[in-house]
Amino acid sequence: MAGHEKIDKDYLFKTAIRMIGEEEGFNSIQMNRSLNVLTSVFEGVDFVSSKNMLSVERCKDSIIIKNFEGCKRMSGIKDDSIKQYLFSISSLTNFCKKGLICITTDDVRRYLLYYEKSVCKTTADNCRRNLNVFFQFMEDEEYIKKNPVKKIPKIKDGVKYKRWYTDLEIESMRDACTNRRETALIDLLISTGLRVSEIGNILVSEINWEGRTVLIHGKGDKDRIVPFSVRCKKHLQEYLMERGFYLSPYLFCSYKSPHNKLGKNSINKIVKNIGARVDLPDITVHCFRRWLATDLNKKRVDPSVIQEILGHSSFEITQKHYLEKSTNKICYLHNIYAS
């Protein structure tokens, strides 16, 4: 058997049973029984690779990644998020030039330092989080003994001043609209502060016109009811009357056949075009979200209500990223006590 590599039989059997079980719909008891039968049948038999076989490590990596992807899909993770996980994993393995089970904490550190040179710190930390989720999966599934990313701390970014738009600037966006679709979109953003992905997924059938609410399918498959203003209702209905209520099941759709829903890029492009007309070229859908949160906070709306409208898991997120720091109050107190 010289020149032949011995294959981890236990690992091979567990992987085979897991893949068969997922295909056939086995429960945990059936999978354990199948594994016991397979182990018993091949007791005392060694498995070795030959020069004609694919690389054992490459086979292991592809199986692990496929299992990880399957688990994420079963848990309801969206395709875009899965693509980000797979991109982070692929980038790491290409950098390290070694199998996944051989990657160490030092390998991940070196990769993140390299990756950070070409992206901002926030993007680099997103990569770190993606890798942490993946290697934690490997640890939980007993592919590895310890998650090599667990010891790596968060990559912190400096606190930067965010551009907060004034009430006058937001109102100017509404005045700059040139057609009913633009007016409906901007009014909806002003009234609800929805995410760009949530806007694209709104179904006409899920709008309650009488109650002025819309069912929103948010991040992590979390549904919530979001109210909108009387003015928003008027402009939405005028837009739908013009384009036709039954042209598409989606609220915002392409005017071209087959009238698919507008994607994130298309919605952002519309907002940017409107912003450019009033000298606000950098405004995005997300800016309306921050503006609404701050506006509601100024009006002393209950923090839990603001959190619910925005669809955040905790008010800390709302407070940290979406509420404007009161610069006027700071200046006022400074004038009193420091002058």
C-alpha cells in the first residue's frame, strides 16, 4: 500500500449517511441505525486513496461546504446571505491553499489582515463573522475540534459622523418627483422607513387600505405590520390606478413585460436620480430610514414602537445606528456651562 493515503473511515461513513439521510428524509434514529450497520459491515476494512482518485481533502471541503449550505437553506437564510458566506469561505481557502480542517487561527488572522487592505473595516468584520458562523458549524458537526475564528475579536471601525438629512431636504425629495411611481415610492419611504429589500417584496394584496397598513416580510423571515400615512395612501392608489392594479402582484414593478418586481438596484437608482435633482446625489433608501427614526424620536414616540416599525430585534440597534445625536442640545449645554 506504499504511496496510498489512508482515508478516515469514520468521517467517510458519517458524511455518506448524512447525505443519504437528507435525500431520503431519514430522522436521527434512522441515520444512527444506518451508520451502525455500515460500520459493522466494514469492520476491520481499511480504505485508502489511489492516484486515480480525487484529492481527499478537496472532496472533504466540497462536502462540508455543501452540508453547510444545505443547513443554512433549511434554516431560512436568504440566497444573498448564503452567497456572502460562500464568498468568504472561498476567499479564505484560496488565500491559505490548504484544506478547511487544517486551517488555524493564525491562518484566519493573516487572511483578514490581507483582506482588510482592500476593503473597509466593516466589510472585513462581516467576513470575520461569516467565517465564524461557518467554522462553528464545522465544530458543531465534529469536522474539527475547535472553531479557529472564535478567538479573533471584532474588527472595530472608528466612529464616523453620519449624514443626517433635514426635514426640508426630505420634503424637497417629494417635490422633485416627476411621475406617480416616484411620488408613491418617496412617500412610502418617508412614511415607513422600510428597507430597500422590503419595498421590492411588497405585494398589493398585502396592503390594508382601510387600516392603512402593509404586511412586511423582513429580515430573518420576521413579518411585521407597518402603518403608512393618509398622504402615502393617496399617492399609492393614484400610482396603482395609473399603472393598473393587476399589472403585477408586486407594488413596485417594471413597466416592461413580464412586469417583474423592482430589484434593490432599480429602487436605489430611482432614489438617487430624484436626489440628484435637488443636489442630494448621495441620498439612499437607508437615509429615509434613519430620518424617520429620528423624527419619531423627536416627537416622543415610544422607543419600542420605533423599534417595531423598523423591524429591529432590540432598541439598542435603533438607538446606535438610527437616532441622530442631539447636537443642538450639546451646543446649548456647552454655551451655558463652558462659556
